[in-house]
Amino acid sequence: SSSSSSSSTQGQQRYDVIVVGCGPAGLTAALFASRMGMSVLVLGSPSAGSLGGTATFDNFPSFFDRRRRHRRDDAGDTSGGIGGGGGGGEGGRGAHGGVLGGQEWIEATMEQASYFGARFAPPTVLATGLARVGAKEHAVFEVRLSTTTGTTSADLTSETKAIGKTVIVASGSSPRKLGLPNRSILWGRSLHNCALCDGDLYAAGSSKKESVVAVIGGGDAAMEAVRILH
């Protein structure tokens, strides 16, 4: 059975669960584990993933901004689904009080997990290695730590590692960049990385429905995007 708080072995702090990643998967894992009374440590930067750059969610139940109903066809509309590349625009809460922006969702979920006891390392602390140590029946995972400055964080631990009974790796992914000029301006407006998330901008009823859409790539993901957009 898992203890309700982190224990210490020979001066080394030990957690029931260490979560590597501060995106939707990592934060959800941290929330569920902490609610079940497990000691949880989360490693990762909440601003590192693509979700933080998504201004609004349109494909997630209850995350609809009613204010956008009459400006759907606005050329500057930066809607996006979870996992999409909607950027810019106004995030924040709508009249119904729901979380609308990606960064706000992350912050709210971090607060929720913290309420149930999850501990968050400073965003500069990185997980740089993983090893299983100890006898088989008592084996634990050792996560090596470092920071962007090359030193460990005194706020986390004086050691260069964290020990956990279980490690959940939810580090996410980042889309390849094409190196186009003005990418930051185009992102979420006419440059996307998720057809399922942002393809509605080019669907029937949208001001962009007559636009010619180019899909860059030749693998399964590209073929699936063509199928969705067709």
C-alpha cells in the first residue's frame, strides 16, 4: 500500500509517484494519484508544452466561449483544440466561468493537484536520467535531476536525484518547425499542427472554406490530416 506522504531513506526523499511532465497527461496523473493519498512529485515546466499556447478550447466539452459565437469567422480567430496550435487571442474565463485558455487550464489543474497534496518542483528542475535500483521486491526508480543553471534546486532537495516507487513519463511532444518567416504571427491563424483541432476553421460555414490548404508531410499523420480536411 502507498503511504500518504513522502518518506525519507538515508536522507533521500522518496515519493509514491514521480510524474515527469506538466501537460494535460502529467497533471491528470498527478491529480488522480494525489487524490488517492499518494505522495506525488511533478517535474516539468507548465509553459513548455503546446497547450500553453492554445488560446481557447472548442473541441472539449464545456470549454466553449459563448462570446465567440458571433465572431467565429473573424480572420484573427485563434481557436484550437487540446493538442492543437491555436495561439494568440484572448484566453481567460468566459461569462459562464469555464476555463478557456490553455495556460489557465494548466494553472487551474496544478492548483487542484496541489490542493490534494501533489508537490511541484521549480520549472527549472529537469529530469535527465532514470534508473531502477534495489532488490527486485524492493526496487525503486531513481530520477536524476539537474537545472537549467547546472545546479540542483535547494527548494526541491539537496540531492541530485529523486526516488519514487513509480515514475510516470508524460513528457509530451513538440511539432517540427518549418522555419517559415513570421511563424509566430501565423501560428494558429493560417499555420497549424493539428487538423482535428483546427480544421474547423476551413470547414463549411467558415470564411476560410474556399482556402487552399497544404498538408506538409507524407506519413500516416499527413494522410489522416488530408482525410479529415477533405
